[in-house]
Amino acid sequence: MVAEALLERWGLRVTGPGMRGMTAVVLPVERADGTAAALKVLTPDEETAGEPLALRAWGGRGSVRLLEYDAATGTLLLERLDEKRPLSRLARRDARAAVGVIGGLLARLSAVPAPEGLRGLGGIAAGMLERVPRAAAGLAAAADRRVLRDCAGALAEVAGEPGDRLLHWDLHFGNVLAGRREPWLAIDPKPLAGDPGFELLPSLVNEYRERDVRWRFDLLTEAVGADRERARAWTLGRVLQNCLWEVEEGCRRLPRREVAVAGLLLGR
């Protein structure tokens, strides 16, 4: 097994039960010097392929630190954080404080230029716009078709300037854990090069309450120093991405949450 070979090569001892996610198994381990760490065995895909590049570029500044990487298997040895203390626990008690933490992390992470070799937001945006006509034709309601096209129209306004910042792409409360050297650190990036405005939606809809969307958007936009109209357009592009996935899975109605967020950002 991959994990067994790397446990031996890197001199690691398993210290507890593993944790299984959508694309990875994470084992709590201890290094030969007694340092706690986490062995992350990935099932590589397009979204996770750039994780080691991103973690190296961030160098532990706002993110979990990469200790070792095995390119042949895609396995990462990471700094150990406290998996029992995700930011989602704070979010349920104090959403404004938790969104503030996300904003601070996004500002730090997206301040770093994207390294070579990452997928780019420009290609992703162009691909989404090409898929809109077919997706719209598959929707049952005229109102949903309008939302899809309005999101596409907003995205088209900014797609020609996709940006070059290093984006986490999936920063929500569950992907932030308490650390020892910093209070909160980001984990599990699905990195790409692009505009920080494309980062905001996960924290608008995580622990979702419609009445929170506007103030969360304001707080996050200010935190990352984004132009408000560009951030709005890129966030609508992210709504479009979610909607396209749903339609392409066979849904004939758009997700109500995404429709509500789009309506708020479009001023309806």
C-alpha cells in the first residue's frame, strides 16, 4: 500500500484512526523526532493536482505547512492541525467572527502570485460560457433560464481579465482548522490562478442564511481589497459554475440557494 511504503520511508508512526474525505485518506502520524503530522493519501484529480504547488508557494503563511511530498503517488505529509476544532464550530456561535477569519485568510492567500503549472481561471470561465446555451435549454422554468443567462452575462464582463493570484477555490468554514503556530489555518486547497473575487461564494453559502449574504459579501470584498463590481461579477460566475454542474447532472431546476444568492447580487 502507498501509505505503508511512505510510513517506512519517512519514518512515521500512526497514532490514531484515519479520516476519509471525498478525495483523500488522512492518517494522524508522528515523525521520528516526535513531531505530530498528518499523512494525506490523495486520489489525484484536476482540482487537487496543484495542492503541493500551492502549499509550497504559501509556505505555511495562512495555510497548513507541507512537510514532504511524494510526486509519484501524490501523497503529502502535512503539519498536524486540530481536526476537532474546525472554524465551523465558531461559525455556528458567531458567524461574523468566522467570516472575518475567512476574509483574513483569503487576503493573505490571494496576495501570493500563482506559481506556474496551475489551471487558470480564464480557461474555466471560457468553458463555462460555452456550456450556457445547452444548459439553459435543459431548464424547465423561464425564470431559471434568466438567472443562468444573467450570471453568464456578468461573468462575460470580467472573463477577459481572469487574474493571476493564487486562489484556494474552496475556502469555507470546514476547510479551516485551529493550529498551534497560528490560531486558524486553511487546508485542502483546490488551487487555481485567478481573481480573488472567485473565492467568495463558499463563505457566502456555508452555514447558509439568506439574510447574511449581503453583509458577508461586503465583509469579504473589503477584506481581500477587491473592486466591488468585479467581485460581484466573479461571484456570479461561481454561482454559474455550481448551477452548470447541477444541470449537467440532470437537474431541470436551478438550486434554490444559488438562485437566491444570484438575486441578491443582481439587485432583485
